[in-house]
Amino acid sequence: MEKGVVLKSTGKWYNVELQDGSIIECRIRGKIRLEGIKSTNPVAAGDFVYITKEEDETGVIKKIEPRKNYIVRKSVNLSKQKHILAANVDRAYLMVTLIAPETYMAFIDRFLVAAESFRIPVTLLFNKIDLYFEDHLPIVENVMELYERIGYPCHKISAKKGTNIEFLREEINGNQVMIAGHSGTGKSTLLNALDETLDIKTAQLSMSHLQGQHTTTFAEMHKLKSGGYIIDTPGIKAFGVVELDKKVMSHYFPEMRALLNACKFHNCQHMNEPNCAVKEAVEKGEIAETRYKTYMDLMTEDQNETYR
């Protein structure tokens, strides 16, 4: 058997890059055992697999290496099913645009909670900075300051103009990362800017709702000529947080995690309990009200719901 990494899944077929750099189309025969996860896609971009070659120059995936991590969302069609967006992710980059289209704070928070639960570090990329008017910039700075204060690196970039993206080439080199965000936030434009040989299709914004048109159907991993791999995920309209134990939900909020031992009750849920350090921090402005609202929504909602 030969070892490779899955670059793309199109449902039944998988593009696998072997260790010699060649790419082979593979399929799955029979069932592949995956520990403890039921999903609509048994193999995802970023998976390390072992394959055997067939006479027709295709391959058969025989085995998947245990994943370091993975990140999932609700399946679009089956709310109780999960869809693995990417596997073995060293870092996730979330594209944020506060205009055209607007990325909601709750969407950012939910993505961060999901990534925390899978132990994936996240960097926020505030794109389209060239489109902002002077009075928009303080808003961007305030949002960036909020997330930087709790430990998430933030960068203002312009994918279209190639502004402030050089650090990404350095960070991605030697790693396997993913990029996510709403449709229209500029993921494909950024990939093309990082490596002009990729020539990934981009789409115009729908002017009626300032929403992006989907250009990526399946997650696909691209090898950058500057080194490393980047997984381009489909534009996410909604992000449902799956299978999170509400008893430890606050562990996925770094600013709340830092106060876990300061509450009166060791099992404090930070909702109605007295002498709660988290609620006190919210009242003092030390924890953002938007973050606390997302926490409360996650604690009180059915996890089969999604949020944009």
C-alpha cells in the first residue's frame, strides 16, 4: 500500500496526492472503519490514507490514518448528520467582511467555539479593507481588538490587491491549513493571490442581497508553490455547532475559561447562579456582551439549529 493525502472529495471519487507528488483518482470499496464519528462523508480533504493501485490506473482507499483533528458542520440536507469540512488542520483562517457581505459576530463566535472544541487555532482575516470608508475603520478596529484581547490573531487584508498577505505564505509553509467564511468574503481571491498558478474560479456578489455566489461545492486542498497546503471550504451560510456538551460550553470561550476557578460554584453554568465571575466580568465590560449572548444562545438552543 502507498500513503497519500486527500486533496479533494467529489462524493464517490477522491483525488489523492501520493508521496512522490503524483495525483491519483481513488474510490472506496466496502466500509472503512472510522472511530466514533458518523458523517455524510467518510473521507475528507486533509485525510492521510493508504491506497492500492488498480490496473486502470485508479486507486482504492484501504485505510485512513487516525485524525489529529477535524472540523464539522451540519449536513446541508440532513440536519442530524455531520459533514466533515477538513481533517488534520494545523490552523484555520476565517475570512471576515463587515460589509459586502456582512459577517455577523455570532457567526464568528460559533466558528471559534467549534474550532476550540476540535483544538484548532484560528486567525481572523478582515478582508476587503480597500472597500471601507474612513468611518468604517474604527468599527473594524474595535472588532479586531475584541478578538485579539482573547487570543485570536487578527489581520486586515485586501485579497484583491494582495495587501498584507505575505505573512500567510510564511505561516502556511510546512503546514496543512484551512480557510473558511461566508460565500463572497474572498476566499478564492485570496488563494489566487497567494499562488497565481492556482487560477481558482471566483464569483461576483449577488447585488440583491450582497451575498456571494457559491463557487466551491466540495472542500479542496491546494498545494501552494511557496510551501504547505490550504483547504478551501465551501462558503458557509450557517454554522451549526454540533455535539458540544453544554456543561463545558464555557471551556470553548477562552475569556470564560480563564475565570473557571473564580466562580462560587465549581459547576457554575454562568447563567442564573450567584457570585458568578463570568457574569461579573460581563457587567464590568471585561467580557464582550456579544460573546456572552452567543454563549447564552448556545446554552439554550437545540443543537439541530444553525445560525448565520
